[in-house]
Amino acid sequence: MAEDTSTGKGKVAPLRKTRPCPECGRPSTRESYPFCSERCRSLDLSRWLKGSYAIPVAEDESRADDENRD
Ligand SMILES: [Zn+2]
């Protein structure tokens, strides 16, 4: 009967609250959410990776093995 489906219902994306970029505090963009740019995204990622490298798991393991031989 009534063709009401073309009225644009659900076509408009809901306005999302933009949060500030965790790297520099500028408003985030949709492409790099939750960061403001690809640069900030990779910056955060590299920092995260560096942080995980700081945990000396492998070193601890080899040391324990050394003590076992004694
Ligand atoms: Zn940023």
C-alpha cells in the first residue's frame, strides 16, 4: 500500500560521540577511530608493542634452565 520505505529511515548514520585521540587529544576520525589519524594509530601501536617487549619472559626461562644444570 504505502511505500514508506524510501523515506530514508535508517539511512542517516547516528551521531556518535567523538572521543579525543588518545595520542594527541584531537577529535578522532571515523577512519582511524579512536585515533585522529593513521599516524597516531601506529604511534600507539608501536608503543604498545615496545611495552610488551619489556617483559623478560624468554630471559627468565633460559636462566632457570641454567640453574637447573648446576
Ligand atoms: Zn592524534
